[in-house]
Amino acid sequence: MLLLINSAAHLLVDALCASTLFGALGQEENLAVLILIYNTLAFSSQCLVGIIADRVKKHALSSSLAMITVVLGFALPLPPIIKVILIGAGNSVFHVASGTMTLEVSNGMAGPLGVFVAPGAIGLTLGTLFPELGVYFAIPLLFAAILLPLTFRWEDEPGLDLDPLEAGEGGRKLNLIPMLLLTAAVAVRAIGGTAVSFPWNTTALSALALTACVFAGKTAGGFIADRIGARYTAMISIPVAALLIAFATKYMAPSLVGQFALNLTMPVTLYLLFLAMPDQPGFAFGLAASALWPGTIAGRMMTLSGGKLSVLVLISFLFGLAAILISYAMLKLRHIPPKSRKEKANENQ
């Protein structure tokens, strides 16, 4: 139930933020600047928010207040910059708080993480295409804000007690390198992923089809990783994504397959980051988002085309694959779900 509420709230938060930008603020002359400020605040601040979240440990309350903040930013007649600050800050805190909750109750599985992160793509597309539906996003989001803390108290969710030594014989001393590699991989892969364009994506229907593949990839990625392991998931999906996105973006069908394959690795990367720093789940989740935004900006600024663009995509994706494989090897992960505190307590009885 907790995962369901967080996942639905993720869709609604991203939808309402996009609806605010392209609805209430859509006629502003400096809309591009407002969008830049929003994205910078919503993404880049998650790293710092994660550090605070790991200390405060009030994730359900923080997430609930963040949802309310986003609703206020949408509904109140405020100056545009104040609206942007409210929805940007609310978005950042929500992602870290609810993402941390998802990590802590995942019982060592990547599947729940994929379920949580995937709906954001749908919300962003719906809010962008249909900003007039903002009120229909805001009302259920308020209900989610009320229901989440209550559900968190009602449910006896076992927290994840992951000993860093379970992830490898080297323990904490080796975890810094995987952390840096995976963070760099997120940024570099974002460069290649956003430098390309899809000439066929010109209608609302094509945008929804692209979003559906992103959603399906993120959702499936965690479960596939739980089934066959993070290493094999990356080894299968990233080469396919690299080839299709580097050489077939002119065509809709292979582009959609490429986006599905690319997004299979998103929950994998997040999960490996968490296992590299299991004592800091908020920081792990926020770090990936903070790295994503500068990579996205760099990719959008690229003016490459033809063979040069294809080379950029291939290099960026293969760097991501190498980072995952090296991190996996250093952490010496075995596909055995870590035991929850409850399970360990039962064994000790």
C-alpha cells in the first residue's frame, strides 16, 4: 500500500509541476528562465536534501508536506518566481523522501524502486500536454498527502538492515569508487540520451507512446534485475539501447525499443548506488538526480549530428555499462536479497 501511494503521488507531483509551468505560467515572457530555475531546484538540490533526510529520518511527514507545497505553488495567486520555488522545492523533497522510503522497505529488491520511479514519466507528459487538468492532479495529490503518513504508521514495514560488508569483502573502503563511477555514469549517459532528437515525435500520441516505453522500461528494469541480476540486466539492455539510439532515431519503432532498453538500467543504477552507501539512502537517491540534471543540460547544448552524434551516444552509453560492471565487481554483489531487520530478529530468537 505504501509503495502504491508513493508511486501514484510521484505521477501526480510531476504532473502538477508541469501543469503549473505550462498552464498558470505558460504565458510568461520569461517562461524558459522559469523552467530552468525549476529544473535546477527540483533536481540539483536533491543531493543536499538527501543528506538532510538521512539525518532527520521523517520521510513520510516530509513527503506529505512536499506534496502540499506543490499544491500550494499551483493553487495560490503568487508571483511566478515564488510559484517556481514552491513547486521546485516540493518536487525535490518529495522525490528524496518517498524514494528513501521505497529503498528502506524494499527488502533488498530493486523491483519496488522501478515501480516508484516509473510513474514520474507519465506525470510529466500528462502535465505538459494537458496543463488545463491541473486541478485534477491537485485534488488527489492532497488526498495522498493525508493518506501517506497514516499508511506509514499503519503498516508494519520491515526496514532494511543492510550491512555494507554484505555487499563485498572490501566493505566501506571500496564503496567510494563505485559511488563516483555510478554518479558519473548517470551524468554521462544523460548527455548521450538527450543529445539525440526524434523527428517522428511531433504529436501528442507519439509523445505518449515514447512515455509509455520509458515507463515500461523503468518498471521492468528493477524486476528483471531481481530475476537475473544487475550485471546481466546492464549487459543486455545498454548495448541494445546504444545501437538503436545512436543509429535509428529517425524511425519510431526502433527508437521506442531503444528507450525501453535504456530505461531498464535506471532502477539498476539507483539500486547499486544505494548498496554502495546503504547507511545513506537519501543521499544515494538524491545523488543520482543531482547528477542527471547537468548531464541533461550538456546533452541539450550539443549541436552534433550524423556520425559524431552516434559516436557520442555510443561512448556515453558504454561508459555507463563499464561503470555498472566495475561497480558490481568491486562491491562483489551476489543476487541474494539482504535480510530485513524483522527476518534477522526472527533468526536470533
